[in-house]
Amino acid sequence: MALNINSLLIHGGIDGDETTGAVNVPIYQTSTYKQDGLGEDRGWEYSRTGNPTRAALEKLIADLENGKYGLAFASGLAAISTVLSLFESGDKLVVSDNIYGGTFRILDNVFKNFNITYEIVNTSDIEAVKAVLTDEVKAVYIETPANPLLTITDIKAVSDVAHEKGKKVIVDNTFLTPYLQRPLTLGADIVVHSGTKYLGGHSDVVSGFVIVNDKETADRLYYLQNAIGGVLGPFDSFLMIRGIKTLGVRMDRHIENALNVAKHLESHSAVSKVYYPGLVSSPGYVVNRKQTDGPGAMISFELSDEYDVKKFFKGLKLVTLAESLGGVESLVCHPASMTHAAIPKEIRDEVGITEGLIRLSVGIENVNDIIEDIDGAIAFAKR
Ligand SMILES: *Cc1c(COP(=O)(O)O)cnc(C)c1O
């Protein structure tokens, strides 16, 4: 029976334990496995190569993304760097102009040293993407909504122009998760995730994923996962399975709260700009609506000049100043000095990651409490 995503979140992948009937997948906390004789293993050899708890999670994430193959890693960046290891010296990647700072850092300071280069473009602009698809370009790497300005890229449109020229499309689906957006069904070739965020959902695990449909790419990725070794451990795999079960109910509440907070900020006299793809006034609203089942719960905004951003952060009592996002608790950060500090100031200014920009991950607390806290901090921040 084909399950709806809300059921897949709970019963997808490997549902419980065949041997004992336990309704949860056991934590196989083992590094190695007994072999019955030379060349006679029982399907498991060594836990970097494979572990049953991780395998259950890997099957689950593949099911959720409508993909055939899923791989779990020790962090989002372990997943991303494994994907980047598919490329070779001389290859070039086209990259969205606002992406996660750590992704930029590994491209600029690690893979560039191996002569895998990148070019930054505004991937919301399909003509701009088309214009840079030269011979050496092997893939287009996008985030949508992108971090931190929530810019929307049309996944299908980018996939169409990329595939026409034989390039692959990689999508970082961290902000929406497969509950809201399934890039493989829109034409993308590779999906990556920081599972640390909404998938885990409780700010207690660091993890990452890669999902693909193509067997050849999957085989190379399994090879690289084992060769590089940035795998997710059994206990963290268990925590991820547990977190994913409630993704649907959490996301529904995240979105309901975020819509309320975004509308409130939009009408607030102290707020000069609100970036949220769920607002009808947002430039990405139409495309996001077309390709997703919801806008997610990440909002960025700017306070007008009469307000001191530093004081705003000091004035918060409930909403927590911290890196990361996607947990049940509301978190704020200052992209220019925190998540996106690795991006040079000229590039930050060019794309709009200003000193006054505040990024908010709207949690699932009572929305009136969240709004009251933000309003209090804004009042406190008045110069
Ligand atoms: C956090 C994040 C990453 C990196 O993931 P880690 O789990 O921190 O390694 C990558 N992409 C996006 C969009 C993120 O938010």
C-alpha cells in the first residue's frame, strides 16, 4: 500500500524489528560483526561500511525523498563534502548566491585547492544560470529557500536547463525537508541535507544525508561514504529515526507560527524588511507555492536604523541567540557575524547579508509568547 508522507514518517524505511517484534529499530551499538567462516559474513562486516540502525534510517530518508538510495553522515557537511568528492580536478560547479556559509567555506577553502572550482550566480534567474553552463561546469548546486535571505530557485526550471547541457543538479533541502519539498521528483539528481535541523528537530543530534535515484551515482557515493568515513553512528541514527516520526506535526505548527510572526513583523513600524517565502509580497512566493507543500519556518528581517541589532539580541528572553535552526525552540542568529561569517564581506554586502539582518527560526512554542518576546526586544533595542 502506498503510504501518505505522514504515515511514511512513522512507518517508512524499516518498520521496527523483525526478530523480536520491537516497534522501534534497535540501536546496534557495534563496530564489527562475527563472520561464520572466511567469506561467510551475514551481510554486515564493519560499521563504517554498514550498520543496521543506520541502514534503517538510510532507507527511511530515501523513502521520504522519493529516492531509491539514501546515505547518512555524521553531519550535513560530511554529506556535502562526500557529494563534492564525486568531482575531479578541472570540474566546476555553479552555486546559488546565498548558500550556507559552511558550504561556501568548503568550496572556497578545501575543494578549490584540488582545482574543483565554483562560480556564484543568482539561481532564481534562469537566464543567469544558462549563461554560465560552460563545458567545465559539471553541476549546479542550489539551496531553496536559500540561506539566509530565503531566495527561491525554481528546481524544475534549473534542472531542465542543466540537463539539456548534461549537468547534474544538487539541491540542499535542509530548510523545507521532504515533508514540504521533494527535489528528486522536480528533476534534481542529488539531494543533500543537514539532518541536524528540522529532520532531527530537537537540537540534539548533528547529522547529514544524501539521496539519489541513479544507481551509478549511488554506487560511487557508497564507495566514497566508506572510503572517506564520515558516517553517522548507531545511537545518532536511532535519534534521527525518532525525530523524523514527528516531523509532520512539528512542521505544521512551525509554519502556522512562522506565518503569524512574519505577518506581525511585516506590519511592525520598526521592521524595514521581512524575508519569508510564505508572504504573498515575497518575490519567491509563486514559485515556492508551485514546487512545495509549504514555506517552512525560517524568517529573516531587518530593523530600521533607529534600532540597535546588538541590543535586540540582548533584549530577548525566550527566543535564544544560537547557531543552527529547525529545532522545537525558537532560535535567532546574526548571519553576518555567525553562520555566514566565512563569506567575504564584499559578497555578503552584494547579496544583502547586511549587519542589520536577523535570522529567525520560528519554534513551536505558543506563538503569542514568541511575538511578545520579539516585540519586547525591539522596544529594548530603540536607540
Ligand atoms: C546547517 C546547514 C548545513 C550544514 O550542516 P551540519 O549538520 O551543520 O554540518 C548545510 N546546509 C544548510 C542549509 C544548513 O542549514
